[in-house]
Amino acid sequence: MELTVIEAEKLKKKPDESKLGFGALFTDYMFNMDYAPDKGWHSARIEPYAPLALDPSTMFLHYAQGAFEGLKAYRTESGNIQLFRPQENFARLNRSCRRLCIPEIDAAFALEALKQLLKMEKGWVPSEPETSLYIRPTMIATDPYLGVRASHTYRFYIILSPVGAYYPEGFNPVKILVTHDYVRAVRGGVGEAKTPGNYAASILAGEKAHEAGYTQVLWLDGVERKYVEEVGSMNIFFVIDDQIVTPELNGSILPGITRDSVIKLAKHWKDSVAERKISIDELMQAHASGKLKEVFGAGTAAVISPVGEIKYGDQVITISGGKVGPVAQKYYKAITDIQYGKGEDPLGWIVQVV
Ligand code: COI
């Protein structure tokens, strides 16, 4: 497919890199592409970043038929720009699309379009430590129609945002609250798709956690409310004895790319790792017997986020003395070293842009 470029008349002022937060600033250009049944995916274009003009009846706005991705572009010390496992993001986007009845995109073309967009926007990839250019591929149903069915038309776009740390805590341990009252997703639902409704469903519990002085929620499964599933908008890992344990993918857990990277690196280094069901009771018992060494979240935005405290009912437990544990530290360093081109890339995960 052809990719046209429409030049911007005026470019924005670049932000102060030492003050970047997460997701509030956007670059000069975006990628857009449309779908219609008679044309398929068409009109691929890079054009100035601008608001979308949507009919108030646009199906996505009413029924959330859509999907998104999150990945980052990193600037290396030598000034190159690179991506971390981007093929996995476009593959997952297509899996989300299948679940949401959205026509799939050509993943190889989308990656090429993203690379071209990044070449134009390379000046927006920050160079301060722990900063990057967050990439948000987004898919929305665009029929102006209020009946509940699959839309016939779609817009796919990619926007870029220079970012620093996702949590104000940075890499310092966060406090999390186990919620029994709310669930994020259920098997058979859309929990394993990266789709907006999952995030909307998580907000109330997150707000209650904040009110109680906690950064995030620890989600239990939606059926028995017994097995641990995720933390906030991230996957979760435990170090029990000397084994790294993460909940197995069961249909309601998001198959995170950082999650998969931790598992693959652990296997590569022959660190003991298991994907299995883990109940909250097992976790509390492991803590009581001194076997729960570490807990950490894993996701693209925060990479590895150590957990220093968990509140479950009336019990409050402190993990790793409230400090960053060695396993979280090791995987954070290994993954970020690969991403920023500071360390070897043993599993061939880096894709060069420029
Ligand atoms: C992540 O990258 O960990 C996320 O899913 C957070 C994102 C929705 C901002």
C-alpha cells in the first residue's frame, strides 16, 4: 500500500526533557489509515497531528469497539532510534481486532509506516535517562450508527508522546491494595484483548485504592476471586523461594510483551520460572513462612514496577523490606539495557529505525 505524507506548516516547540511525565504531550505528526468494506484498508498517510472529526453517533464512542497498543522508541547513546519487539505489538493488535470483530491490518505494513513516522519524528525521541517516545497505535469503529453490531468502517492511527516515568514513584516500590469488590475482566470476556473497556472497568477500584493511600489494585480472578491476575494495568510477578512465578494466561489476563520478555529471559538464563495459577491465600502463606521474596509488576509503560507493600483485608504485608529486590533490579536492568542499546540483545528483540 502506498503511504503519502502531508507536511505540517508549523512545528511545535519541543518539551523540557527533564520534566516529562506520561502521555500528555504529542508530536507534530500522526499516521492515519481507513477501512471501508469495498476498499479494505486504504488512504495510509502521515499527516500533522490533529483532532479527529467524529460524528457524535460514532460507534466507538458508544460501544467501545476498538483496540490499542503501547510500545516505545528508544534513543541509544550513539543517537540511534530503536524499537523493542514491535512485531509483537502489531500481532497482539490483530488478535485484539479478531476478538472485537475488527478487520485486521497488515502488520508488516503497519511496522513500516511506524518506522517512517519515527524517522520524521526522530527529534522527538528524548535522550535523558529513562525517557522514551511512547507509541500508541489505536483502532476505532467509525460507523455513525447506534445499533449494536460490528461497524463497517474503521480508522487506525498511531500517535507519539515523549514520556518519562509512568508512576511518579519511578522505580521505587509501590503499595498495592487487593480488591475483592471489583474485577478487571472475566474469562470469555475481553480481558486478554487490549481494548478500552478493560481500562474503563479498572478505574473505580483504582480510585478507591488511591483514596486508601495505595498506588494500584491487585486484581483477583472474576470467577472465584481467589487467584491473582494482574496489578493495575500491568502483569504481575512473584519470587517465591527462588522461583519467579507469574499467573498463567487464562483468557482474562493480558498477554503482556514485558511479561513475555521476563519469562523468555529467565528461560535463557536458566533462572527458575513458572506460569501457573497462584491464589492470594498461597501468597499470604508464602509471606508468613518467609518464602515470598519479591513482587513486581511488568508492563511497557513502567517496565518493572517493584511492590513494597500489599494490603489484603486487614492484613498488610511488607515485601523485600519495602525496597527494590534483586530479581526486580536484575530484570529491570536487563530489559532497559536491551531497549536502550546498552547491553547485549541475546534474543534478537531490537528493531533499528535510524
Ligand atoms: C503498560 O504499558 O503497562 C500499560 O498497559 C499502561 C498503559 C495503558 C498506559
